[in-house]
Amino acid sequence: MLPGGPYHVTEAPLVRMRPVVNAEGDPVAWERGPEIDHPAVYDLCRCGRSATQPFCDGSESRDAWSDSEVADRRPSAERRREFGSGPVVLTDDRSLCSGARFCSVGKDSAWTLAMQTEDPERRLILTEMVARCPSGRLEYRLVGSPMPVEEELSPEIAVTKDGPLWVRGGIPIEAAGGFRYEVRNRVTLCRCGASGNKPFCDGSHIRVGFRDARAND
């Protein structure tokens, strides 16, 4: 991140992603869109005002906005709560929630499913649900193992429709002051400028009605 400015990115592929919803309106999958042309080094909008989304057009220098990075800098493991006792244990770091709503489909929620993992079908629903959580709020581990089970993701940045930047595959994120955040497999970064947990998304794009006019390019 540049002080008061955009996310400065070096050599990371850039793609579009959008949620797929079922007949009831619940998000149930991700649809991968086209790759976005970009130079090897590029800047992504962080204030939410750019007319050239997802790229920065210098709007942050014209309009007042807060770039204050207030997110907890401790490892996520220190904030996680555990649900269930096996064979799969769900862990939840609520502070990372981006409001993507993949944690609940119909009457099933990740937290109720975590109490039913003795049933292989319920266990599979849970693990697939966790894998779709873009922010990494939800993880799961196997009983007896301290490490979360993570899908192997190629390093890339996904621009989600009218939502955050989904940083995938363990790309390092460095604060404007040089601090390096914990490297995680799934991270969502604010691009509407309104998050109260910057640099991470907290779902504020929904509250402020953020729209990416170029999302259908």
C-alpha cells in the first residue's frame, strides 16, 4: 500500500470473480470471469472513487477519505473460536468477515454443520462452504492437527463484483508504513474506502452501495 494512496501491486495476475446464487438468493459458488489486462506493476484503487476501477486514477488525492489501517495485526489464530469436536473442527475469526454470505445456505450454517461432522455428507457441505469463504474468516482443521486445511490456490488477485479485492494464494501484503501482515491463503481487501477494519474488508461496500461500473467489462 502507498501512504494515502492505492494498493501497489507487482507481478500478480488480475481476474474477475462473481458469486453464483441459487433460486433462494443464497451464494453457492464462484464464477471465474476474464483476466484483466494489466502491466507487470500496477496500482489498484483503495478509496472507492476511481473512474477506472479496479485501477487507481488518482481520485484519492482529490477527495477526502480515511486510509487509516486499524486492523488487528496479531496472527488470526489468536482471535479464532472453535466450533465442533470432530472429526472436523470449524474455526472462526469474525474480525475478517467481508459479508460474502457463503457461510449459510438455506437452513444450513457453517456453525450448525460444525456440530454434525460425524455425518460424511454434512462434513462435505461444511468443508465446501468454508472453501468458498473469500476472506478466510472461516477455516477448518482435522481433529488432532493444529493446522487448517487449505485449498491450494495460485497467487492472484480477484476483483469481486461490487465487492472487495480477493487476494488468493499467499500473496504478501505490506502496510504503508512497512509492516507485513500475516500471509494467508485467502484475504479480502477493502476497495470501497469505507471499511472500519482497513486494509481488510468488513462488508461496508454493502452498506454504502459500492458499485464498480466496469464490473461487466
